[in-house]
Amino acid sequence: MIKLENKDNILKNIETIFEVELDNTRDAEIIYNSLNPELSFETNDRSVTTMTLEGKSIIIKINSKDVVSLRASINSYVRWINLSTEILKI
């Protein structure tokens, strides 16, 4: 039998940083500028995202209170980046 003394959530915060390297700085700037408004409209109290542009890379940092919100945030940014890169190919 296992008895849990501390029933609080062990995981208090999850921080994830991922870097998306694009073909060139122009594409990186376009995608960064298209994603940046999403940060100001983010009203989720379970997850906070920051984003920086470094040359031809976009660095996205997500702090989440739980795995579900982390996964949702990552999926959203990956979808938006994929969509943006597809649009740039047109």
C-alpha cells in the first residue's frame, strides 16, 4: 500500500524553450511579426509565452502550470509556424 502524505501537485511549473530556424532572416522576421500579436491576445492564466527573434531563428519560451496547457500552447505555435511557412511558399 502506498500512502501519499503530500497531495499537492508535485509539478508546479513547466518551462519549455524551442527554437525554430528558418531559411533566412527575412522569412524569420515575417513569421515573427505575424505571430507576435498572438502574445498580446493570450488570455490564458495557465500558460505564458514569450518570443524573441535572433537572426533567422525564432525562440519561443512557454511557462505552463500543467502539461495539458503546455501541449496546447506548443501545438498552437507549431501550427501557426507551419501555416506561415506554407503561405510564404506561395
